[in-house]
Amino acid sequence: MENLELDSFGPQNVLDDLVIVDRMPTVSESRIHVELPANNGLDGSFDCAEVIVTAVEPHLPGPHSVYGDSGSAL
């Protein structure tokens, strides 16, 4: 891991996204750039050689979520 930048760590750390960019190889072996854009608290970025996904779980929005299928328009 290279170029680690972390900022604003707090009691609630909510990410807005996880951005993974595969860059062309450079002099360094760290060709993947990872960004952690914050909604609240921790944000940051780093460069690394690989990313490993250990699990993926489906998620359905809850009944009160703006992303759920409420069946009616507001």
C-alpha cells in the first residue's frame, strides 16, 4: 500500500461510495487507486497492487427507504 491518506475519523464513519480505479502500470507496482469518499467522518484514499473481494451479499432496501419499491408515488 502506498500514498495512504485518511482524514476526519470520528465516532460515526459513513462512506458514500467505494471507488476503485485500475490505472495503467507505472514505475510503482501500486496500480490500483482506491478512494473512500465520506458522507460523515472518515474519508481517504490509497494506492495498492491488488484488491480482493471476500464476500458479496444482496441487500434489499427497507420499507422506509427512498430506494425501496413502495408501489406508490409521493
